[in-house]
Amino acid sequence: MHTVVVGTSGVTASDVLAVARGGARVELSGEAVSALAAARGIVDALAAKPEPVYGVSTGFGALATRHISPELRAQLQRNIVRSHAAGMGPRVEREVVRALMFLRLKTVCSGRTGVRPEVAQTMADVLNAGITPVVHEYGSLGCSGDLAPLSHCALTLMGEGDAEGPDGVVRPAGELLAEHGIAPVELREKEGLALLNGTDGMLGMLVMALADLGMLYKSADITAALSLEALLGTDRVLAPELHAIRPHPGQGASAANMLAVLEGSELTGHHQDDAPRVQDAYSVRCAPQVAGAGRDTMAHARLVAERELASAVDNPVVLPDGRVESNGNFHGAPVAYVLDFLAIAVADLASIAERRTDRLLDKNRSHGLPPFLADDAGVDSGLMIAQYTQAALVSELKRLAVPASADSIPSSAMQEDHVSMGWSAARKLRTAVDNLTRVLAVELYAASRAVELREGLRPAPATLAAITAVRKAGVEGPGPDRFLAPDLAAADVFVREGRLVEAVEAVTGPLR
């Protein structure tokens, strides 16, 4: 099994995906263990002094003015975890919780939090045992970080609350730890606070969304190319020299992808045939511009994610010179903004795909295709309601594009009076990515049927490979009306698992 070694300088997106989705094992580097011990020595020295230090010998948030005596500090750390583990609603997905735990471990191993090495090792042990704390949908305002979600994870380290075992069964966390020979941690000064004061949940969801969208944007270039073929459009608008004079990198990449997919097609270039057109509609002609803008948005989001993956997010932090200082680095604004930005790009990509699908079904705009791609229009309704479903998904995506980060609601007796709502931005982006997959599946379903109805003209080798592969996956082609939901579900799985991209890249080579 793949092993990810966590050091002091952060982790990569591929590390997060390996642990969250691939079940990779986690190990602490020797450098990290040394840094943990050194920082802990500083915290212990401060704890022994009579002067109060936030997070070490004081209360938290609006209660930070109270100095806590030594005999109550262990109880203080336990209490912050128990009281903050106050989430409600449905359980969060296993991969999100694993990313959340791993990214918190990343910050702990930076040597900037003052957590003991044995606590960090227990975090790794829990991940390696496949134990996943029960974390709930609601409870994070994104500042100070993802408090409630992280608190539920910390509760598991203490042997309290509920967790899911490697068999998928939810049981008391103490039982699961005992079965795997893991001793519950007994938290000391600052450790409770350090385990729950970060942007780890929203960052983990950003990393996974970027991985999914990288595949979906390639899929969108493929379905757009299929629709262009089905509509007898021109590929001349994809010429590299046209995109070179507006040098947005994402636009150039999307145009190059579409051109590669369409190479060798007999269906393109017929826009001057029986019903001459000067230009194709925007949804066809401007596909690279819209998908390209989304690609550039992803590039910015990746930059933010990379910076956050290299960060130590905690308050207070132990600095290299030995100072322990309060700060605001836990605020989720940098991550929240790009999560919302991606939701906008996703909604627009889905919207233009839906417009192409609608054009394929309208006999007045499809340039010779039967109404709704029906076998016997009137007797058969064809794909009429498949487009309704797609339109409903797009409408939902527009609602999900409303930014969470533009909102703020004060908490902690006005001490935390401006919050990021980054967790909420991440949760709605996950729904948006799911719905985009479904929208592209419907376009694939319609466009592949439409291409097959263009008798006498051969599609490009790459699009033919896509159609052949989707038919082998159980998605049926043209014919009389049938129960449509299973076909759409199969198309969804085909796109979601990356098999559309795989089929095309077998012909074109890697797309950009």
C-alpha cells in the first residue's frame, strides 16, 4: 500500500487524494517528530510560568480573559473538544473526514502548534486503522476554521463519541481504538485547541473538487465536440491562430482539445450546406471561451490550495524564535473565495452544455435532426424529458453559485464577528460538481444519439471511440421510447468514472 510521509513543510494535493480516497498509510518523518518535540518544550515552559498565555493557560474565544490554574488545564482541553463537537445534520462523506484529519495532522507536524509527538502519532494511527469519526454537515462557520468538524475528529482521538470502522459500521470510538490497539490521548495544554483550529475541511474539499473538475472539464470539451459534430458545425473556430490572439491559457487548451477530438470528422464544415449559416450559435462557437475561463479559474484555485497546503494554520502558533503568538491565520477567506468562484464556473459550464443539448432536440435549430431525436416523433417523445432533467440540474447549479463567502454571521459573543463560511462554500461545491457530471452525461447521451442519426457521414475517430465505449457501458442508442432513467444513470457513471476521457485519449493521446 502507498505510504505518505508527513514532514514539517506541508503536503501535496496528490498526498491528500492518496490518503482521503486511496486509503494510503501515513507516517511521520523524523524531522516532524523532532519539530513536534521542540515546539512542545516551548509550550511546557510557558505553561509553567505565572503569566497567562492564550490557548495554554487561558480560556478560548470570548472566554480568553480567564486564567486557568494548572490543575484545571487538562480538563480545559477535554472540555473544548467535547463542547465544540456540536455538529448536526447528515454525516459527511468518509473521504472528506479522512482529508480533514490528514490536513490537521499536516499542520500539527509543522512544529508550529505545540502538540506532543504522541498525539500526532495517534492521529496517524487512527487514519491507518481506517477509523473515520462521525462528522456532521452543520457546525462550521469557517472561522476559527472548521471547529465543529475538527472537534468530532479530536473526540475520536480521546476515545469518545462515534466513529465508522473499516467495515463501514458506526460504533463507539473507544471500542474501535481498543480493537486496533490505539490508546486514547489525554490532552495537555494547548492540544485541544490545536486539534480543531484550522481550515482543513474546506481545504480537503477544495483539493478533491479540483481533481474531479480536472476530469470533468476534459469531458466537457469532448461533449461539446460531439454536439458540434451532431449540429454539422464548423471546427474552423478552433484554429490555434484564433486563440493565440486572445491568449487565455484555458481557452487555448479547450480549443486544442476540441480540435484533437474532431480530427478526421466528416460531420464538420457543413454549415454552408442546405441551410447556410454564417456562424454557429454561441453555445457551440464559444465553447472554448467558456470552458477555458473555468480552466483558468481552476488554475487560480490550485494556486490557493498549494499555498494553504504549505501553511501551518493554528492560533496561537509557536514561532521559530520561541515566541507563542496569537494570529488570524485560521480565517478561511482565501479558500472560501475560490470555492465560491469554482461554483460559478461550474454553473456556467453546465449552462452552456444544456443549451447545446436543447439545440440538438429542436428541429428548427438542429439542421435536419428529428424532433427530440425521437424515433417516431409524436408517437415517441424521444429525449424531451431528459432535457427537462438537465435543465432542472442547471437551475439548481445557478442557486448553488450564490457565494457563501459573501455572507458572515457573528458568533462567540461578537469575538468572532466576521466569518468566512468556507465550509458551506465547500459543501455546496461538492453538490455542484455532482450535478455538473449529470449535466454532461445528458449532453453525451443526446449528442451521441444525434451523431448516430447522421447517416452517411462518419464521425471523427475519437468521437466514434467515445460512442462505442458508451454503448458498451450499457447506454443504448437511437430507437423507440424506453425507460430512460437507467440509460441516463449509466451515462452518469461513464462520465463520473472518467471512462469518457479514457476512451477519447486512447485515440487522441492525453488531452490538456
